[in-house]
Amino acid sequence: MTMTTRLFSFFHGKFVGKDQFGNRYYTERGAKKKAHAKRWVIYNGRAEPSKVTPEWHGWLHYTQDTPPTERTTIPRQWEQAPIPNLTGTKGAYLPPGHISKGGNRAPTTADYEAWKP
């Protein structure tokens, strides 16, 4: 996050809310009637877009007009808590046969067998 974005948020932004990851969401103050008011997020820590929860994502992309702080959402039974992207960390998914998991996998019919004359 740059100092410029923080200054812009201070002078031109209106704080809308904060999510469970500590990200802060803003909208443009004094937007014109016909135009969409700009919406943006200041990430808590490293800028990682996968840390934006689904509710806030819908608000940021104008899918929903009201922010999650102004409405109640009842979580469905099948919903899971959002997790950030784990690529490059110890929690990253590695498929069977990956070199970091030993490189051994079960043989398949698609395996290539070289022809020997």
C-alpha cells in the first residue's frame, strides 16, 4: 500500500467498513449522480486480493448496492469460511506425484512407453 492511496482515502474517501481480515473498504465522497462512486480496499498487510470476502467482493464490483455492514447475511449450511490463496506457502495444494511429495504416483493408461526396435 502506498502513501498516496492512504492520502487519497483520507481526503476523498468515506470509510464504509472493515472485514474479518482487517481490510478497510472505502467509497468516493461526493460522487456525481449519474456516475458510480468509486469503491476500493486498503488491505491489512500484504495486498492479497483473495483476502476479500465474498460479501465485500460483491459490493466492490457493484453487484450489490449496500455494503455488508448495512445488511444482514445469513450464512448457508454448506458455506465455508473464506481462506486466502495459499500458493507458495506450506499450506499449498500439491497433487499426488508432485516432486515435493516424493514424485511417486500410481501408473495410468496414459503413461508413455518408448518403442524399442
